[in-house]
Amino acid sequence: MANKPNKKTSDAPVDKQVNDVVATDEKKAEQKQVEAVQTATKADEINNNNDQQGAMAESLGAETKGEATETPRGELDNQIVGRFVNVEGVIFFEVPMDMLRRDALEQLIADCELDINPDGLNDDELREAINELIQNEKAEYETSQAEYRARLTESDKNKIDEVAHKLFAKRNFKELYFTADCTPFTAENDAKQHAIKLENKAVIKRTKSDL
């Protein structure tokens, strides 16, 4: 009885499987490249938009340390009117005052309880009045701060310098703000809020170069 020939598995289906796997892998690789390019393009668009955005150092009356760049005037439609700024880990949205509409200016007056009557004032006069009041309040604050700081004893100042020196040695702080009770803060506004609760409301700024 003749032996039946052994059935051999054809190489063709195997090659087809391999080719299908390779084709699939290549397709996935191409898709990833497309996605990477799209992501990079999107990132470039975002960066370009950020580069075009303007800011002012005194946004809505709040003092910030963000670098200010000029934003062109014009209609608000389809126009960038501000930018996000990271200040000591806190995100602010800065909008130049000359870009605020009348209703926003009046809302600013109400929210900040500014002593300004908007009736009879046009938009430019209203902005000027707000800015003047802000500058006056800043001047008064600096005058009172000078008086509070003058009340600090040498012992108080030495304690602040000692704590500041230790903190600067541990971490790469750019600056620190201390209150009269020697409490350190990385943000000036936080220090101001704490100082309000103290008898001596001084806020003392320290940098590495001060020590």
C-alpha cells in the first residue's frame, strides 16, 4: 500500500499573514506620524496665538509680575483681548483696560467697590478715573507700609533674614514675602491677606541678593 504523501502547509497563507501584519504595523506607524505632526502643528498654533496676545501689568487693578506686551486696539470680534499669566503658580487672565467694554468697566467699579460714579463719564474718562483711583490707593498703601516697616525691631528683621536664608538654601525661590510675625509667603497677595490680621501689617520682600 503506497504511503500517502504528507500534507505540507502552504507558505502562501503564512506570507500573506506576515504581509498583513507588516502592512498593519506600517499603517499604525503612519497614523502615529500624522497624529504627531497634527499635535505639533496645534502646539505651534497655540504658541503663535500666545505670542500675539497682549497684557498689562495692572489688570483689573491687580498688580502682577507678568511681563506686559501691547495689544492693538480694535473691535473685540475675532480678536485676542488678553492672555493667561502664571504668577507664582496662580493663573490670572489679564485684559488691558482699554479693551474693556462699558458694561465691564461698570462691573469692575461695582466688584471693587470703587468710589466712582460712571454717570456722565464717557468710556475714556471712566478708565482714567479708575486708573487714578488705583494709583492713589497704591500710593496710600506704600505710605502705610513704610510706617509699618519702620516699627519693626532689629530683632524682627534678623528673624526674617534667618528664615529667608534657610528657605533660599533649601529651594530655588526667586523672592519671598514675610509678614511681621515672620511668616513666609511666595506670593505678595497672600502675604498681604495675612498681614491684614496682624497689628503690624508690614509686608517685607526678600530675595537672595538681599541676604
